[in-house]
Amino acid sequence: MRFGDSPINSEYMTATLDFVACHNMTYVRKYNLIKGLKAGGVFLLNTSWDLEHLSKNLPSEMKRYIAENNIRFYTIDAMKIAHETGMERRINTIMQVAFFKLAHVMPFDEAYEILKKDAQKYAKKSPTIVEQNLKAMALALNGLHEVIVPESWAETTENVIEAVTKETARKKYVFEIVNKTNAFEGDELSVQTLVDNGMTFGDEPLGTTASEKRGIALEVPEWNAQACIQCNECSFVCPHAAIRPFLVDEDEWNQAPEGFHVMDYKGSDGLKYRIQVSVEDCTGCGLCVEACPKKGEALKMIPYEGQEKESVNWAFAQTLKTKENPARPGTIVASQFEKPLFEFSGACSGCGETPYIKLLTQMFGDRMMISNATGCSAIYGGTQATPYTTNEQEQGPAWSNSLFEDNAEYGYGMWLASQTRRQKLAAEVLEALPEMSDDLQNLAKDWVEHLEDSEGTRARAEKMKGMLASEHFNSPKLDAIYKQKDQFVKPTQWIFGGDGWAYDIGFGGLDHIVASGADVNILVMDNEVYANTGGQVSKATPASAIAQFAAGGKSSTKKDLGAMLMTYGEVYVAQIASGANMMQTIRAFDEAEKFKGPSVIIAYTPCISHGLYGGILLALDEAKEAVNSGYWQLYRYNPLLEDLGKNPMILDFKKPDFGKVRDFLLTQSRFGNLLKVDAEHAENLYDKAAKDSRKRFMRYARLSGDLDKFLEREAKALAKKNADLGISTETNLKKERKTRPVDPEREARRAARKAERAAKK
Ligand SMILES: Cc1ncc(C[n+]2csc(CCOP(=O)(O)OP(=O)(O)O)c2C)c(N)n1
Ligand code: SF4
Ligand code: SF4
Ligand code: SF4
């Protein structure tokens, strides 16, 4: 930020600075934070370290700079203050006070009054929040501590930043590209360095985020074996794959480091079970704890400090052998014993998109091909470090991003290429049958017969590979087939993107590819906004949501992409929300992948752009309430069922309470802010949003055959509600009439009126 007496209109990066604040102390070892700080300038660090720890932990380069340039160095333990005042992990108010106190951009008393007044904005929500903020502000003033910089700091020579970087660099690429760009020194990279790292065609090695070890969490989960029920749900919801279940055999257990506590695995004799957190990859979102059925007992958030030892345990867990998955296939537990081939992405802490991608890689990652639309998933998916990685056999997703608008076509091209190669290979296999042994012939015929089948493809491919390994010398034809062994496994083509891509800018292409009948799987991560470019409205944005280009709340209805695609009749379509129903998500992914035609899965995606009051920590509740209120419908439309004479449409949640839509909307600022601007307008739009949700649900219920049941239930509920309120409705009037005692006078009057009418005729 720049400050001056007159408005500053020009935009440029600041190079010489008066004030630098670091709100996350793990950054001190990652970035050259005080580069450009003027002599006599102020450096403020949020930390619990005292002088002894500062001397030990700060990089020498930083200590030297502070000492040589007479930097005024202050610390504050903002996390402690936040906890003491009930503000949990929110430290912004505290750091703001410290900033105004130290930066002198305006008289402090004046700034403090403004901040106090600003805190009153929370009064509408709760007076407690106002009190907490005011208390935190007062404690911030007392908590500021000026560090008396020891003279010895000027003489430190060891360069810690460099030492740490070199130590953690697994590869040349990580050292020369990833670490440089992460330290904001990408501008200094030469073209030659990119060429030397094989990037001429935009290629980059897989699994590089695993080397980043960003250590950005202020708090991390701590596992307690005594209370854990081994449900693996913490691992399922983690957006960053930073908490995972591990199975340990007796030999491995004997080698385990001290503190690597385990419990007996309840599903199989002789195996031990442990939930392990990678504290350096955790972002501290807290979702694992929210998901834990034994929240607060089996898993709880504790300060990162002191948990560094867990890195040793994580490193040990990485050396454990992969065990045969002991859990029942298709379950949540089983899914999480599979290694995620998408880990430690740089998505926002608590992102709702990444758990979907992670789960897909756990289910099909060893044979996945992915084309990705531009959007958040392209940025965290494939910038200088990629979260896509490989299993022990070096198998992993092949990923690429072309453009925003052509993603479906691009994925179709990938599919077509592999399809063409595999069909050519199948023809070669059939032609070479006479040159094969009987056993290989049987295998080869079976392989051709199941060319397009996902189930069992890995096993068939491995068997073919094994037999051909000894027979391929026998003939040039067999040798040519053996050389194409990478084509034996049926790949699974996925096409990822956000709603901005699928509903709007890439819709024409998506529709075209779906209509082609190609066996591709499309995942639409619907956060109902163009998140990556700052929150522009899309056709997926619901009525009443505020977004860019819809500042007064969107007035039109959310597009029903699923219903449009169902009209083809030959497309698998599902709507899911993993935070609300994990099993339905697994089922939909599995069915979509097996379906030999186009599949489209539309996934409800909590996002920081929704402005959840209470923070992204509540993302799972957001998904649950979206479904419970009927705002988001869960369904699977499977054309295969129609072929079996069944109804292809299955509603996976049938008891929505549309009366709760308004409550759901008011948990998020994207809707809630409208109320502050124009309450009447807001209420009208909320009403529309609820009606839109009901209409959509009815549309699906009509298809699934649940409509009558639902209307009946709705009528009964209404009658009960009215009866409770003493209001008469058609249903309870009838009931009343039946049960009302006969009143002779009224009966006589009725008979007289009837006679009068008859006489007139
Ligand atoms: C043709 C084109 N228009 C606009 C852009 C800029 N752009 C890049 S990502 C993006 C938003 C993506 O939104 P969405 O598809 O909803 O994904 P999200 O970021 O929400 O995950 C936009 C507008 C672009 N790259 N290409
Ligand atoms: S706090 Fe968030 S990032 Fe860390 S392990 Fe839990 S879910 Fe994963
Ligand atoms: S969610 Fe809780 S109970 Fe379930 S495995 Fe994780 S720590 Fe254990
Ligand atoms: S903006 Fe939303 S979708 Fe994008 S990375 Fe952040 S939380 Fe995820």
C-alpha cells in the first residue's frame, strides 16, 4: 500500500518500503520478506517467539539486514490474543491495530476511533462479536513488543534461506524453477533455465508440490488414536490431501520413530492403523476436524508450533509399503486407503473443488487423462508446481490445459487420439493371433473383447504384458504389439472445469462433445461464479446472489444444465455435493466412469467467494444445508437403467425443506449483503431463489416418479402447520366438517335455503 497527502493514481509495485508486516511466521524462512525495507523502517512479525527463539529461527540474512539497517523490529502474538478473546483464528483486527500504531500513516487515536466504530458493524449479527473485536484491539496495543536487536545479529554469516531451499530440493526443476518462483524471484529466470528444465513445450515433471512444504498453517489437526473410529472421513474431506490413513505391518511398526502412535486396524488382523498429518502441507482449514464424527476427541486443531516433529512421522509414513486395500470396495473407507494422485495444491485453504479431483485420482488416477478448462483448477493444477503425481509404479494422470472456451473439444481430441491408437492396436492383435501361444491367444481375445471396459482393465493389461514379455521375440508382429504396451490399459478421459466454462463460455463445445456420444467424463465444479477472475456472474449463479455484473443481486434463474443434458436421453448426468453425501459422490463417479458414453457430473462447490459467515471452516455445513433446504438437488440420471426397463432418474435426497432456503442463503455474504442494501428487494429475490429451487426439484421428482409422494407430503406438512397455527385449509376443513358435531339450527337453515332454491326453479 502507498499513502500520501494527495491521491495516488498510478499503479506500480513498491520497491522501497517504510513498513513490512508478516502475519504468518512460517514465511520468514521462505521469502526475503524485508527486501527493500528502508533503513530505520519498521518490521512487524506475528509470532510467539521470544528473543532466544528469534535468534535461533530467523534466517541469518534477515537478522543481518535488521541489525545493519537499524530496522525497528516488533513482534505480536496475534494468535494468542485471538484465542483469548474468542476470535478463534481471526487475527486481522489485531494486526490492523498494530499497523496503525506503528506505521504512522495517520494519527493513531484517529485511526483507533475509526476501527472501533467499524467493529460496530458486527452488532447486527451479535453484540458478542463487537465485544470480542474491541477487546482484541485493546489487547493488541498491550501485546506489541519491541525487540531489542542484539549486536551479534550483524555478524551472523550462515545463509539459512539457501540452506533450507537446497535441503528440500528434490530435483533440479524444483530447485531452479519451483523454489525461485515461490520466492517471487521468477523474473530472474532465464529462458535457458526453462529450456534446460525441459519446458520448451510447456512440459513439467509430476509431483512437484510435494517439495514445496509451504508450512502456512497456524493450526494443524492432532490425532488421538484412543478415540478414532477409523472412518477415514477426515481424509475424504481434506482439500489438500494433508491428512491420510496409513496401514502398518509388524515389521514396519518395529522401525517406526518414537511418537508414531498406532492402533489395531479393525478390518484386518495384524495390521495397525494411523492417521498421519503432513503439518507442512496442511493449510489449517479445519475441515477434517469438522468432518470427524469424534470431533474434539479423535481430532482437534492445535497450534502448528511444536508439531514440526510430525514431519518426521510423515516422512516415515511415506516409506510404508502399499498394502492391498482391506476395506469393502466402493466405500468411503476404501477410497481413502488409495494414494491420492493429486496432493498439496495451492488452491485456497478449504477449497471445495479439490476434494472432488482428489477423490477421482484415488479411484482412477493411474489411468486418467485430463483436459482442464482455464479457471481455478487450471491454476492450482498446473502452474510452476503441479499437484498431480504418480503411484509406486510411476502411473498417474496425464493433465493438460488448453483454453477456457475449447476445453471439451480439447478433451475430446485427447480421447479420440487414444481411441484411434487402441482400435488400431486391437486390429493388430487380432491379426497376430496365429503367431501366439494358446494361452496368449485366449488372453488377447479376452483383451479385444473388453477393449472398452474399465472394470478389470488393469488386470487384463498386466496379464497381456506379462505373457508378451516372453513371446514378443517370436515375431515382428508380436514385438510391434509389445512396444505399444502403454495402450493395453483403457484410459479414462476426464474433462474438468468450472461453471463459467461449462454453463457459459464453453457451453457450445460441451454440448457438441456430449452430442457426439464420446466416452468422456465431464466434471463441472459449480461454485456458481467465475471465481478465478474475481467473481463474475455466470448462468449458474442463482437468483439473489451478488456477483460482479449483478451488484443488485442476480434477478434471473440459475440455468438447469443437468436437465438440458438429460434431454439427449443417452447421457449420464448427476448432481452431487460431497460435503452433504460422500457415498452418493462415490457412486456417481463410479457410474459415470463405467458408462460407455458421455457423462456429466455437476458438483456443488463451496468457495471462498461465497463469503461464508464463520469462514470456510463451515464449508461442509454449507453443502449439507444446500441439500437439506432443497437449494441443491442430488440425483443420478443413468440411461443404462432405462435399457433395463427401469426409471433412469434417481433422486438421492427426497425430503427438502424449502422453508429453509432463506436461512441457507443468509449464511453467506453473497446473499446476505443484499439485505443490508435493500431489504424489500432482497426478500423478493430470496423468495424467487426458494421458488426456483422448488421448481427444479419438482422437475426432477416428476422424472423420478416421486412427484405425487412429495406433493402429498408437502400438503400434509402444510395442513399440520396451519392446524398448529389455527388456520383452516381445504384439507383440514374437510376433516373439520367430518368431525364437527351436528348443529340442528344450522341444519334447519340449510334445508330452508335448499327448499327456496328448488321453489325458484
Ligand atoms: C475466452 C476467455 N474468456 C475469459 C477468460 C478469462 N478467464 C480465465 S478463468 C475465468 C473464470 C473461470 O471461471 P469458472 O469456469 O467458473 O471456474 P472457477 O475459476 O470458478 O473455478 C475467466 C473469465 C479466458 N481465459 N478466456
Ligand atoms: S486442517 Fe485442512 S488442510 Fe489441514 S489436514 Fe485438516 S482438512 Fe487438511
Ligand atoms: S474422521 Fe475422526 S474418527 Fe474418522 S478416521 Fe479421522 S480422526 Fe478417526
Ligand atoms: S476461489 Fe474458490 S474455487 Fe477457486 S481455489 Fe479458491 S476456494 Fe477454490
